[in-house]
Amino acid sequence: MSAARGQHRLSWKDWRLVLLFPVLFGLAGCAGPGPDRDFRLAAHRAPDRAAWVSKVPPVSEFKACGELAPLAAVLRFWGAPARPGSLAEPGADPAVLPDSEEAMVRAVWRHGLWAYPCSASDERLKQWLRAGVPVLVRMETDSPREAPPIDALVVGFDDARELRLVDRLSGGRAAQPSADFLRRWRAADHRALVIRPPDDARLELGAEERVFRARYFEAAGQTAPAIRDYEAALESGVHSPAMLVSLGNLYRGQERAGEAEALYRRAIRDDPRQARAYNNLAYLLAEQNRDVEEAVRLARQALVLDPANPLFMDTLGYALMEQKRYDEAARVLERAWGRSRWYPTHTQLEIGVRLALAHFRGGQEHLAAEVLRDLLSMDPALVLPDELQPLASPGR
């Protein structure tokens, strides 16, 4: 059937133009006129001198998150929810979150990702961007005397034009002269926060990065990958007393007590003020009913360094019970239990059961029964040691 009168039939030349439009549109990253398109084209033409991370949502989409908007944009990029209420820890004020790198790291953990805070170089920043990883950076503001540094999101660079593609809540996404960006970044000590999924393998991890990923695995209860990352960092010569204690804890959980003890002692040698190392070594010795005198001494030293810590009081009480010093143990455990009310319920219950045992073994059954009543009001299904069960019977 012939074409209707007045209808234009496309020639082969016209069809080539039609087919070319999607290609050109794709090269522009499906973005309209603006900096994203320019950086995408620059990265396509000269990948050795430019990079652009695609599909990073604009920070402006997360205004409801306030100063945490750049963090929310990164979380959404990795497919994690980014609601304002999901960023801060339950009960915490989201407004104070940007002031603490550790709190930011833990916020990322809660979304199934891990974070690496560091003072980075410009070359390292480019490596992350080339690999398709957006980077949160801390930058000096336009009025540094009037306002603290702010967080911004870097999603591209173009060395040919000496530009960085920076996205922040104030000003939006824009090309920024490299010299100006580097000056403002340097004023904030080149601080950067790199967020990635735990199984992301697009860049090989350095030893320090492995430590931070191991901390994520440890917090998530994934013992085997946490140990692998910690051990890889240790073999590379990167470690800290805190890391040694963490690895020791993981070894202890796998019944590798000898290796755990060696790491706790090494942490104490490296840092004689590492309270967790004294406490955890004391608990390990008491648990094995071995060198209990040393366990008591170590637990007391942990409390000298951190006098208000109920977990350290619990360890001392445990060690004293192993020495059959039940009255002294009960006094220490009473303080531990009283101070544990801000801790998780399972921690309170564990300390309370130990207190009840100290009272019972010290001949103070009425005090043990009082503690048990409180414990069972907290958890009626609590499983008690055999020797305490008669005190919790209905007749009592």
C-alpha cells in the first residue's frame, strides 16, 4: 500500500540520524545539559584523564536529611534506604552524626555496607572515581570562620579542564576548579569516607581498608570473613592494640584460647593503657580457672583505666568468685548490675545471674532470691543454672 498523501517517507540518511540519537544520548549519560554530561563525555574521550560515576542521585533529593544528605545519596547509590530516621542510631540525635566519623561508620554498617574513613590523596580519590565509587569528602566552607567544614560528594574529575564534579546540599552539583577544591579539602585534612558493599571487588583493598571491613564483618557477626581480613592486615604489618583485641575476641569465640591470649598480651605490651586487653585476658584466665590471681590483678588494672565500666566490674566479680571470695565478688557485681541498665538486656541478665550465684554461694540465699525475682520479671523464660533453680520455684 502506498504511503498516504502528504506523509513523509524516511530515507536511509534520515534513519541513520534517528539511530544515532540514542547513541549520543547514551554518551551523555542520559543526562540533560549540565556538568554530568560534560564529565561523562570527558571520561569517554580520555579515561586516563577523567572519570564520572554514573547513577549517583543528586544530593538535593535528600534535603530532608539535612547535613546528612550527601551520605543519604551514597547509600541510595548502593541501593540502601536513605530515610532521615534510618541514619542516626535509635534514640540518637541525627544532627550530631556528621561530627563523629565513628558514628558515621556505624550508620553505614546499619545499612549493610562498610565504610573506610581516611585522609586520602588526590590520586587515591581519582582511583576510587575511576572504579565507579563516589567519595564523601569534608571541605572548608566559603566562610570558614563562621561555619565548620561540610560534607560533599565527589562524583567525577576532569584533569584536562582542571575540574572536579562536586555535589553538596548548598549549591547543588557543579563543576569546581580543581585548585579551589583541593584547597578546601586540604583545609579539612583531606578527610574522606569511602562506602562500599562488603562483596564489592572492583578495587583491591589495602591493609588498612581490610581492618575497617573486618570491623564491619565483626559487628555483623560474620566471624570467618572478619578473621580473614584482620589476619591479612596483620600479615601486611598493619595493626593496632584495639585490632589485636578484636581479633583475640574472635579467636576466643572459635575456642582458639591460646591464640587469643597471645594477642591480648601483645596488645598490653603495645599499649599498657589498653583497658579491654586487660579485661578480656582476665576473663579468659578466669573462664579457664587458670592463673586466677593474675586474672584478679588484670581485672583491677582494667578498672583503674576505666573505673565506671560495668563489664570490667563483672569480670572482676567473676575472677573473685573463682577464688571463692563470694562476699567481695557480690559487692563488685552489685555495682556492675546497677551500672548495666544502659546495656542490652542480655548483658544485664548475665551480670544479674552471676550476682545471684555470688550471693547463693556466699550463703545469702535470701539476697540471691531477690535478684532472681528481678531477673525473672525482666525475662520469665530465663534459663537459670541448676543450683539456682530451687530458689525460683513457685513455692519459694
